[in-house]
Amino acid sequence: MTIIKQEDLIESVAAALQFISYYHPVDYIRHLARAYEREQSPAAKDAIAQILTNSRMCAEGKRPSQKQSWTVSPKRLKTARVSLKRSLPQR
């Protein structure tokens, strides 16, 4: 039986959430770019442009640093309650 340590699980979940918070699928970027072209509000257009810029930076391996960007800390995850309805499959 494989034993998964709590710290390892927390680190894995934190890394996965961090990844999805910054990296966007190609179809999402395409739709967002089309929305940018159609948008008439300057404020909304600026917001969409910022999302597209951050996404491009991530794709180039540069992490954006701005106030809207959020991070997941293992410490914060440790305080979250998680319950499993069923046991994990054995390998």
C-alpha cells in the first residue's frame, strides 16, 4: 500500500492550483482575443488586454507580478478541510 504524506498532498494541490491560475488553454485565449476585438468599453478592453498580456508572459515563462495575480500557499491549504468520499485507487 502506498502512503501519501499530508505535506506531499498539500504541495501537489498547491502546485496544481498555481498552474491553472496562470496558464490558459488555447481556445480560451482565442475567444478572449475575439472578445477584445468586439469590446467597445475602454475599461473592459483594458482588463481583457491585461489578461492576454499576463497569459502571454506565462506562456513565455515569465510570471506576471501584479496585484490581481493570486498565489496559493501550502500554509493556506493546510488549514482547508478536505474529506474523501471514497478511498484512492491502489496502484
